[in-house]
Amino acid sequence: MLTWMESHPLPFVCTTNFVEKLDPATQRRFTFRIRFDWLTPAQLPLAWSAHFGGEAPAGLLALDRLTPGDFANVARRMRALAETDPHKILTQLAREVEAKEGAPRPIGFGR
């Protein structure tokens, strides 16, 4: 696979949630390594504005570990429910954060 990665004529794109488990030889073959992380406090109001319009409620900055995908999911949900109340939207964003917390679950087949 390593030689194929080096000689492939077209762009080669990979994604993983476990970059630390990749073999170092594999990691050296990637031209670009991009990490998509949580939104920063400065980005949260921008994401709110992009998805819901208007000024973000004060409680938004108390939430952490939100991603653009969280905002997109909540925006779709709120559109389906015809909901525009900022406090109800904020509650839904908080639920997205809560869904990420807790004990990590193993991925794959259990033994």
C-alpha cells in the first residue's frame, strides 16, 4: 500500500478518527495532514449566525466541543420543527454536546 500511495497518479485522500494508530511510515506519505477540531469561542457566534441568523445567545459560549456538523444537524432539526426560538435552539446544541460525553465506546466487533 505504501508504494501505491507514493506512485498513484491521482489525488489520494484518507480520513481517520485514529491518526495516532497509523504507522509512521504511512503518515510520512501524506502531503497534507489536516485536523478538524472543535469550534473555538470566536467561531461559535459565526456558526450561529450562519445557521440561525441574528445574534447568538449568551449561553452559547458556555458550550464546548461543538463542530460545524453539530450546528448543521440542529439547524435541520429546527427547520423540520419550524422552531426559531434561540433558547430552544441552544438547548438542542447542548444536547449535541451531551451526546459526546460519557465513556468512550469501542468501535468494531467486541470479544
